[in-house]
Amino acid sequence: MTLQQLKYIIAINRSLSFAKAADELGVTQPTLSAMLQKLEEELDTRIFERSNKSVKPTPAGEQIIRQAERAYSEVERISELVAEGKGNISGHFSLSVGPTIAPYILPQFIKSYAEYYPQVKLSIAEMKAATAFDALANGRIDAAIAISSHQQQGILEIPLYTERFWVYLSERCWRKLPVFKPENLEHEQMWIMKEAQCLRESAFSFCKARSKGRRVYEAGSIDTLIRIVDLNGGFTIIPEMHLPFLTDHQRQNVRRIDGDYLSQRRVSLYVKDDYIRQRMLNTISQTLLRFMPETMMEPRIKQFGIKL
């Protein structure tokens, strides 16, 4: 078994196509097929089921591929670790970002990162937490940015920043109030975002009473929720970093939350607990520090950076 063979089966699994994998690897399709066949004979196990129309891993093949991804990833990092030890930050770095976080940080993050760390081959994928943690465990990504308080065995959580929630009210919904008080609004007037647990928990935590109201409507994005509120009345909650996306007129409908309620979300960086590329992780925190509001960033990150 060779590293080259591991690289080949990883590529086949990624594209589920011999033609695409061969093109990615810069080899001929017969060469790729022969290398796979040789590995399967050596292991006495079929790794892929293939036909004229499809390629997919066998149950045993899925386990082999996961282990191959881990092994190949660790070998690739040897040269990167040597470079970091010499003070050079380069090599590959793969990052996932949660879908309720990505719209607010990625545009500026990508611009700043490319400017300050041009030697790093950065790849970013938008993933929900469960998918990201599986990718971390299997070595498919180096790190994940997600909502805090996801406790996973073998995963280290590093708090990055805390973001407050604000209330967005319709113009006919207690607009004259200087701040938002939960007792002023009924449960049935609240609109929440689908599959965004941090928003859902915050919304329910300051409802006047969970038993009141007939229903809670769900939407797929903050922008959709705001348009629903504008046309239908009621209120929703929005993260602080959405405020710049509002028009001047819409900003008149934003109110802070009055009282001791769950009205914020913490965002963390997640890595495997044996991850050792500290300099690379600090490229993430340093990039965020360049454009994020200073009051939102974790004090320890601002003062000390990331320490493994």
C-alpha cells in the first residue's frame, strides 16, 4: 500500500467518477483503474462498486477511505509543520463555516485572508454543525467555525466572539417603545428562522409565555423574516451583524432587548483535540480581529491569540 494509492482512492471517492478523478490527478483512466485494482487485490477487499453509469464505495470501502483520508492528511501536514516551525505559514488549510454565520463574516474574511496569507491554500465550505464535526473527525477539514456549546468527544472548542441579538419590529407593532420588552408582544406574532437553533432558543427564551399564540411561522433566512415582518406585522430577532444589511428606514424598527434574557450567541472555532498547527489557527483569529467589532471578540483571543 502506498500514499499514491491512498491519494487515488480519495480522489475517486470525492468525484465518484474515474474520468473526473483521473483528470484531477493528471493520470490516464487506465492507470487509475489499474492502481485501484492492485490495491483491492492487496487488501483482498473491493473498495468501490462500479458500473458503466456509477461508482460508489462499498461498506468496507467507506471505512478504508475514511482511514485513508486521515492518513494522507497527516502525511501532508509534515512539510507544513516544518514550515511553521521556521516561521513560515503556508500549505493547505480547510475550514467549514456554519450557514447562519457565513453571510456575515465570509465576504470580508476571504478578502482579508487572501491579502495577509497569500501562501496558504485556503478552502472554505459551508456546513451545518453535525456535518462539520464528522468532517473534523475524519480529517476532511482542519477546523470549523460554528455556534458554541457543541460538546463532541475528541473535539476542542475555542471561543471566538459573542454576538448580541436585536429585535426587528413591524412599524405597527409597538414602534414607539425605546426598547423591546417581551411582555409587550404575544407569541403568535413572533417569526423565527428555520433550522437556526441559536435564534430559536433566543426567541423562545423571552416569549411572554410559550403556551400563548396559535403558531410560529418559520422562514429560511433573516432577509425573508424581515420582509415577512414588514408586510405582515409582528416581530423577529436578528443577529447584531445583520444590522448593516438593513436600510436606513428599516433600522428605525430595530430595538435592543431589555432584561436578563438569552439574547446572544457565541461563536467558536473547533479543531480535533490533537491538532498542533497553532500558527495556522491564529491566521483565523487574526483575520477576524482585522474586521470584526472589537467588543464582540473574545478577550483572551484579543490578548493572547489561540494557544493549544
